[in-house]
Amino acid sequence: MLDLFLPPFAISSSPAAPIHKLSDDVLLMVFLYFPAIPASWFRKTPITPALNLRLSHQHDWTWMYITHVCRRWRTVSIGCSSIWRNINFSPPSWTPVFLERARRAPLLISVDWGRDGSRHFIDEVFWQAITHISHTRQLSLVNPPADLFTRLQPLSLQHVADELRDLRLFNVDYSSWASPKTPILLPHTLFSQSAPRLHILGLRGHFIFTWRNQLFSSPLTHLYLMDIPHASRPTVDELLGYLRSWQLKTLGLTNCLLPLNSALVPLPKDHAVVDMPTLSRCTIEDYSPRSADLIRRLRIPATCVLSVRNWHAQERTSAVACSEALVTELETALANRLHLPKAALQFIYKSPDDCYWYLNSCVTSDPATLSDLQAPIHAWIQ
């Protein structure tokens, strides 16, 4: 059996070694699951938990090790397109090599213009990679140039992104959260037609777009929105309309809801509730009246893991209004869960401006009731 904890050069080169008796097909199966070998193993450096966490994200370097064991391993690995589908931009000079060896395999393209080296060199190889959008399965773009999508649109309109299943876009200044990045305009039509297999969409940061954007017409099952500028935030009707049409399994909304025009008032008895039967995990982080107004309009399954973080200091809302919003959230969430024998509610009072609650229907704690929350709610609104 191959000892995966040995560096490549420690594997016997003798033709009689058991590893060399494996067929090419078996070798390919090993290569596809072979873990990246940290360089610290060569230096005999102890692997600390922090280092182990960092190294766990370096699986895309597997190719460096399996292609330098022997001629046969190199031939077999280079001939396997799936090994090369995680397109590498660090260094950018390797990107064309990965693209060539990946051939028509479903690609995973992830580019961070602030991490992967000189922006000039990344831009150059990115344009080579994006011509393969027709067989790209996952695309992640972090802090791209402000004019990227404007320049990209003529090219992308020539290609059908019919294999794209996961799209994540980030435009965040990590060095200074108080200073937002330059706004990036997302064209209404990014591809020649809707991405029919796009199920995962994540947008974080300063992107300017409308909710008539082509991306939202895809059959999404996972949606993540975070720190979206006010100009791009949906109205309640727009958001509910899409939530009604999608079969979401995961919903994450952080600081992306519009302020209410008035205080939170009871909804009409005949108001439409959006049924979300497939939802398994929901996270909402926003000012309490906004969160409460959305939650009370949704019918969330009892088995869904629900977490809500409420802010209220900057909302200029009275303590009474905030407490009413919080109670509205909890009443809505607990309405179909109080009969569950293993439901548990965790309430965390973090500060006068910040509280968090988490509801899980699959743990072994006793179920919480609204009466259990009177003390922490009272403390929070003081």
C-alpha cells in the first residue's frame, strides 16, 4: 500500500516495488485523491494546527509532486485532464500549462488579483482562461479590475456558460473595511444566454447591478449576498419574487436589505407567505426591523438550521421597536418547532447593539420557548 505520508522521492524507484505493479487506471484513481504534500515534511518541520489549516487549502499543488516521481507517473498524470482542472494562477506563468493539460475537463477557475501576483500578468492569463467558460464549472473572481466585466462582456457573449454551476464575485478592500473598493458594474447580460446549470451564486462587496440581471434567472439553489451597496439592494417584492421561484437549499443574507419606510407593523391576515420547503440552512445578518420583516414573510421548514444576527444602533430605531422586531422573528421561527423533541435555541447577547440567535432542530437540548427569552431580550433593549 502506498504510504501517502512519504515525500515523492522517498518512494522506491525499484521496478519490484509494489507501487509499480499498479495499473495506470489504479494510479489515476490514486492521483485524483492524493493529498498535497506540505513542503514542511521535507524540512522535518512540525505541523502546528494553524499550519495544518493553511496547508489544507493547498490541494491544487498535488501535481507538483506526482509529476516528479518517475517518468511513468509523469506520463500518466499529464494524460489525466481532471488533475489539471483546478486552474492555477500562482504563478500566472503556469496557467497556460494547466489549461492545455486540462483540455475539455470541467474547470474550476479561482482568481484573486490581490493574492496571485502582478495584476498585469494575471490579466494576461485570465483572458486565456475565460475563453474556456463553455466548460468551466466553478468561477470565483476576487477583487478584479473595475472595468473587468465591461471588457469581458464582448467576449463572454460569444460563449454559452452551459456548464457553469458556481459563480462567486468579491469586491472588498480587506486592508481597510471603512474604505470601500471602487464600484464594479455588472452588465445586465453577462453571457450569451442564461446559465442553465448555475445553482450557486455569491456576491460580496461593491457591485452595481439590478435585480433584472441575467444571473438571477438561473435555477439557483444556494444564494449568498453580503455587504451589497444600497443601489443594488432588492425591494421586498423583488426579493420575495425570486425566493418564490427558486428552490433554495441555502440562503445567506448579510447587510443587504433595504431600510423600512416605516415602523414594523402587523401584516394583513391575508398577506402572501413565501413557502421555502427545500431550505436547509438560512443565515440573516442585518438591522433587526429589516430582518424581522423578511423572516415573517417566509415559511421556513422546521428542520432548517436558522441563525439571525441583529443590529440596531445605526438604524435609529427605538428600543421598543427593536424588541418587537426580535419577538416577531422568534415567534415566526418557533411557530412550527415547539413540537420538535430535539430542537434547541441559543441566544447570545453580544452588546447593546448586537445580538445573535441560532435555532437548530437536530440537536439534543431541550426546546426553548418564548418565555425563556424574556430576560435576555429585556437586557438587550436596555
